[in-house]
Amino acid sequence: MNWLRELARRIRMLANRRQFEVDLEEEMRLHLELRQQDQIKSGMSTDDAQAAARRRFGNVTSLRERSNMAWGWEWLEHLTQDVRFGFRILSKNLGVTFVIVLTLALGVGANTAIFGLVNGILLQRLPVPAPEQIAALVIQSGESSLGALGFSYPQFVEFREQTAPICEVFGSATAWRLNFTAEGHSDTLTIGGVSSNYFSALGVKPALGRLVLPGEGEHPGEQAVVVLSYAFWQRRFSGDPQVIGKQVRVGGKPATIVGVMEKEFRGQFSIFEMDAYAPLSTVFDESSASNFWNSRDIHLMLVLGRLRPGVTLAQAQSRFDVVSRRLAAQYPVTDKDLNVRVMDERLSRPIPYANNAFIMFSGLFVILGALVLLLACTNIANILMARASVRQREMAIRAALGGARSRLLRQMLTESMLTALLGGIAGETLGASLSYLASSTHLSNIPVRLGFGFDWRVFVYALVAVIFTAISAGLSPALRATRADVNTVLHQGGRADAGGKARHKVRSDLMAAQVAGSLMLLIVAGLFVRSLRAVERMDIGFDPNQLLNVTLDPSLDNYTRIQTNEFYRSLETKVRALPGIQSVSLAASVPMGNTLGNQSVYVEGRPVPSGQRAPGAFFNDVDPPYFDTLRIRIILGRAFTDADSETAPLVAVVNETMARHFWPGEDPIGKRFSLISDAGPFVEIVGVARDGKYRILAEDPQPYFYVPLTQHFTAQRTVQIRSSMPPGLLAPLVQHEIQALNASDSIEEIQTMKESLGGTLGYFIFRLGASLAAAMGLLGLLLAIVGVYGVVSYAATQRTQELGVRMALGASPRQILALLLRQGAQLVAAGLLFGLVGAWALTRAMSHMLVGVSPSDPLTYLSVAGLLSFITLLACWIPARRAMRIDPMVALRYE
Amino acid sequence: MVRSLELHRDEIPPGTLYLLILKTLGRSGELHGYEIANSIQLISEDVLQVEEGSLYPALQRMLIKGWVTAKWGTTAGNRRARYYQLTVAGRKRLAVEMSQFERVIGAITRVIEAV
């Protein structure tokens, strides 16, 4: 423990530093005086004695320093000196400091925000005990356009039973829009329908009441209960503890609130927030989705597993492989190629579709963020470089007075570190508040939560960014400034730039790099924006303008089939009487919204070989005016009419792709297929409708068909209203009519078609990408403008004298302007060239994120390059014009 | 030149300053800096010259190591002075330094005499 006592002594000394210095001073003075007295006694003159005493003592200042250094605190003293001096320099150049701090704040802010989001969405583990044991179980399947699917409930149960020794399998099927009524007011909620062991396996705790209990809710028809999320409880019930035991309606059925989830747990998906949780039996009853409990084709369960302690992913994988093979043998039709992948839960984010592009997407944005930071660094390096040349004089003199180069360097670096820290703090605050804002914004009709985890990872990331900036931007100017030779500098007169050509070269390179970097950012932004435009302009097969969607489910009010039909008929009549209505229709499914399941298609006369599955197609139940209301063109045959009644022959309208796919080269009208079996009953095709988008915007054309609502009953329907009135204004009127029919509880959702298309299956992800990329692009552009302007105007000032001479020798202002502009233009051109190459390389990774535009889209590249060169040349032109107006006499006397 | 008027003195061998200070303090008890310098010079009969000022950084280092303690007192001439005194650790150190020194000197002597 010797070193401990030593450390204690050192710290005591640090605390009494003043006293220490005074003591040492006194001690040394005493020594010198006593020596002097002794010398005088031995016969020296007073002056000689003093000199001799000093000589024998040695260099007092250096000895004092050495005594001080003995305590090992000199680094601290130097640091405080440097910091104090640094602050003085910074406050003396407030303008420059402000620009640097602001630049950094933007750079670090953008990075913190992006990394904060990526961290929250991809890196942080679930907020549950022992999260490293949680694995995602994903069914691999090549056939779906969305990649892998979830499990069907029977598959889920089999895996849960058969892998129990190594893993506790649990999962949930999310009801994305479920009506929740309490105290006479309805909300549309995202409710996680959870397996009975879901919460016990996760190990989460209720904030209030209880969660779903083991064994609860895996048989249809059980008593319905619901657990509120903490956020929804706060939002909707103001955190009232009395909600426990309250009777509410979930999906129209009476249910009891039994608990509130703890605050930290917001659902198993890192970007979707659950408003509430309920047992599976509360979300799926026998009537609404009878298939859920029995069908092996309805893949709604997204499944996780908690590995038993000590079990590795590989061990779990081999166990799941065994079970998969067993099930494939047992159910050859449905489970033939069953293949379950066991993976780190974080790799399955944001949703466990095997080929999701999200990781690439975040990677791209982290790179873009780094690019912004690099641009910021370049700017700062430029500013520091300019300042370094001003300070070369100071440095040279200090070096001449005995300042060691390392000490001067350290001081310069301390200065840039200080600035970087200031900018870093500003940036982290900016970034943290940005992404906090993003994560706490509740988007009313999209259950998306941009998770923001400000934890050590984000902090370290930003810190590394700051240190990187300080060193990369500060080192080279510092090296240059301290390299100055006092002789050269002092002989140079007022113009303190001893670096001359070499220095300007570096600054020019930096400027070109800046143009290149911002071009890359802008091209990525341009591609995303073009992709969004393409998606928005994309032919989705119907006209979404001026449409209002009202989704209802009268079965929630316990209507019978006849009552339901009657209800819709009277509602349609009432709505038609509202002002400005052009067309009203009913449909079971809304494109890019709630979709009906995949339906097997058995083509008449072409029996499905045994052991094979019938091909599938998605479909919709619609009424006769539907095609008019949505403006879907019928290109062959006819649409439905009132004659296609319940008792009339079964009919269908198919889309172009379905007609081509199932009856290539034939006239599809009059052809028949069955939804049930090879033996019928058959429906006859009476018309062909234009292709459109049905489930997600990015999908390829796919087979789709329509059947009349009269012949294929569903209780849940969406009333679609086309009117000349803005649909937002129409909504309350329609709501009023529904109230008049005493059916308020049936309302699931009222949305304009435009709003509905803005959802997660629609434009949302494209808009998010485009606006994020555009923000980064603008930031990059801003930094580039500041950088180019700075370099050119600095160069112009540095060359004042030269320009004056040129003018005195007869150069016209126009020639001066051309001279400066030409040099600027060369740099911009070089930057553009590198930028184009860089952008081309960077955008290779983007092909999966873009729709309707190629990652090497020449139009984007050229227009962005054109725009950037225009703006940067403008940034050259302004300082160049100023230089042009130099009065030669003033310029010559400049120094 | 002033320097030529002075007696020629030998610089102390490097690393022995601690030993000299420890030994001096060990012999005399409490001493202040000037007394230590004088004492070393006197006993070595003016052969060993300490750059007097370098005593002070050395004393600081010894304070840190805990070999000596210091307290303020008054000199015979009624001046305030800092008096240094060996600690227990200092005494142990003295023994260590002594034996090290003797070993080295012994070895050097043997090498020289072998010639």
C-alpha cells in the first residue's frame, strides 16, 4: 500500500500548492542568504558573495520547476495553463470560435442523432432480464415477396413443445388496428396478441396489476383481458391507477383491463410500439379468424425463444432443424420446406423478415453521417489552417524564447480539443434532443417508434467523433504553425504565411474534398428524393385523391349477418345524401392497409397434383360501385352489378397479371376457378381489371382478384367515399351519420386514403429515407458553401498585394476576377470528379432501397453536380468580386 | 573568470545524492537544506560538490517517497527554516542504499585493483 500513501501525499501537495510554492521559495531564499553571509565572512564583497552564492546554487527557476515536477503534477499545471490560454484565445476570436463550434455541433449533432436511432433500433438489447438469451426464430422461405414469414399458431405450439428442453419458445401476433373503447370513446390501437408464456419468458414485470398469466388465453372464447402499455396508460388514462378492473371493449368484445406494462418494455419490435397487450384468445376469436388457431397457412406469429442457460445458438439451431424435419415429414403439404433459423434477436430487427434492408439502410446513414462529420472536420481544418498562419509569428517567437516544440504543439492541440469539446457538447445536445424528439413523437396513425437509446455507445461514438475531429482538424495546422522558423517569420513582415504554396495546396485539396463529399451526400439525397417521387407518381392502379375510408365492423355490436348487410345499406344511403358525394362503395380490404389473407386458387380442369399446394392469390370482397369509386379501369368484360346477388352464379373479376398468369394467351372471360377445392364450387370470371398495388408499394405485379361482397360475406368492411369535398372535412359528417345509426362502437378507423397510404406499408419508409437523406444533403451543402467561401476569400486576402501589383501593371478587374474564378473552378471541377466516383461507389449499396430509379441514375448525378457547381462557383464569385475591387494603391501599402 | 578562482571540486557520482542526504540526516537528526549542503561539503573535506540547489528537488522526491518528513522551525540566527528528519522508511532506505553502494564500490575497487 506504499503507493497509496505516496498518492495521498501527492494529492495533499496538490491541494496546498500555493503554500508549497511559498515554502519552497522561502527555503531557497534562506539558503542563498546563508551562503552569501558565509562568503562575506570569508572576505568577499557583497556583490561577489551574492553572485557566488547564486552560482553555487544553480538556476533557481529550473530548480523550482524540478522540485515541482517531483510531485508529478506538472502535466496538470500545463493543462490548466493551456486550457486557460486556450479559452483566452477562443474568447478573443469569438466569431471564429462560434463558426467552428456551430460547424461541429451540426456535424456531431447529425451523427449523434443518427447513431442514437441506429443504437435504439439495432444495437440495444431488449429491456428484459438476461436479454442475451433471447433469440429470434425466423421461418426461411423464398416464396414471399416480404421474405420470411412468421409461424402459424399450430407450428408455434409444436415448436414450443418439442424444443422445450433447450429453449422456451414464445411469440405474439400483432393486431395492427384494433378498436378499443373505454368510457364511451374509441381508439384504434396496435395490440400485441401474446402467447400465454410470453411475459414470463421475457421476464418483464407489470407497473400495475398483472400481466397475461401462464396458461391464459390460448383457447378461443376465454374471458377477454387486456394489459395497457405504460405510454398508452399515461396518454389515455392520465396514469390513473383505478383503470385496473375497468370494463372496456377490445375489437368490440367486452374485456377487462388487468394490468399496465412496465415503462421500459415497449414491445418486442424495436420500431413498432405496442399500445396494449392481450392474450391470443382476446385478439383472435373463432368467428373473426377461425383459421388462426388451426390453419398451418396463416403465419401471424412472430416468435422468439429464451435459450436455457448455457445453450448456444448453434445448439438451438440443430434442435430446431430436427423438429423442422419432423414437421416436414408429418405435414408434407404445408411444411414441406420448413426451415427455421435461430438468430440473435438483434439481427432480426426491426421485424424478423430475413431479407430486410434495414441494416443496410442504417449502415448507409451511418456512412452519410460520417461523411457530414468529415465535411465539418474539413471546414474546421481550413479555419484552423488560416489561423495557424496568423499565429505562426507568435509560435516562432515563443519557440525562440525557449518553448519546446512539443509543448507548443500540445498547446495548439489543447485549443482545438477545447473547441471540439465545446462543439461536441453542443452537438450531442442537439443530436440527443433531435432523436429524443423523434422517439417521443407519437404518430397517431402509425405505430412507429423511432427508438432512441442514449447510452454509453452513443456517448462513446460522439466522443470518438469529437476527438477524431480535434486531432484530424487540429494536428496539421498545429504542426505547421510550430514548425515556423523565427528568422523566416520575422523577416516576412506583416504577411505571416511562411507555408506559402504548400499551405495553399493543402487548403485547396481540402476544398476539393469538401466539394466531393457534399456531392456524394447530395447525390444520395437526390436518389432518395427521386425514388420517393417515383413511388408517389407510381401507378398504383387506382386514384387515391379525394377518398375517405371508414372501416367498420358491426359484428362488434353483435349484428347478425342480415343486420350487418342492412346496416351497410342504410349507411350508404345516408352517406350518398351528404353534399359533394360522387361515389360510395364497400370493400373488405384497403390497398396498403388491412389486407385479407392469401387465397388458394384451383383452376377448373387443372387439378393440383397431390402433395402439392394450390397456387395462391390475394383478393378483395367488393360491391358493384367499387371500381368506379376507386377509379380502377375494367379493361375486359364487366364489373359487378346488383344482379350478382347472393343467389346468382358465383362471379369474379381478376386483374391483368392473374389473367396472364393462370390463362396465358387465352381469353379469361368465362374461365372458372374455385377457392375451395379442385371439385368446386367454381366462380366464373366476368371481367379483367387493371393491375395495381395491393399490399406494399414496392411489390411486383401480382395476381389479384375481386369477388362480390354479396357472395363472400365479411362483417368488417371499409366504406370508401369519393367526394368533391376535402375528405378530411367529410370525416366528421360521416361519423355523425354512424352515430345516428347507433353504431359508434363499430368504427375501427376513419382515414383519408392519402393518410392510409402514408402508413408503414405505403409511403412512410420512402418519406423517412428521403427526408433523412435530404437533411444530410442540405447539411453537407451548407458546409461545402461555407468551406469554399472561406478558402477563396482567404486566398484573396492573402494575395491582396499580388493582386494589387497585377492591377498596377494593367490587369483589368475583369481579368482579376477571371483569375480567381478559374482557380476556384479548377478545384470545384476536381472535387466534382472525385465526388461522382465516390457517389457511384457509395450508391452500389442502395439498389434495394430505391424504387423506380437506378442507383446510377444519370439525371440525378448530372443535375446535382450542376446545382453544386453553380452554388460553389457562386461561393467563389462573391469573394473574388470583392478582390476585384481592390484599390491597387491600398493593396500595395497593405503591409 | 570567477570560476578559475574557485577550488576544484568533484561532482558527486550520479545516484548517490539520496545516499548522501540520508546519511547526513541519519547522523545529525534534524537539519535544514543549507545545513545538509554544508555538512556534505564539510565532511567530504570540500571534495564533494553538490549543486546546492539540486538538494531541493531531491528532498521533494524523498518527501513523496516518505523517507523524510519536514517541519518548520527556527535557526540559531532566528530565521524560519524547514527542518528535515528521517522516517522509519528513510532509515530502512538508508540501509538499502548503503549496502547497494558498498556492493558497487567494492566491485569497482576489485576491478581497479585487478589491473
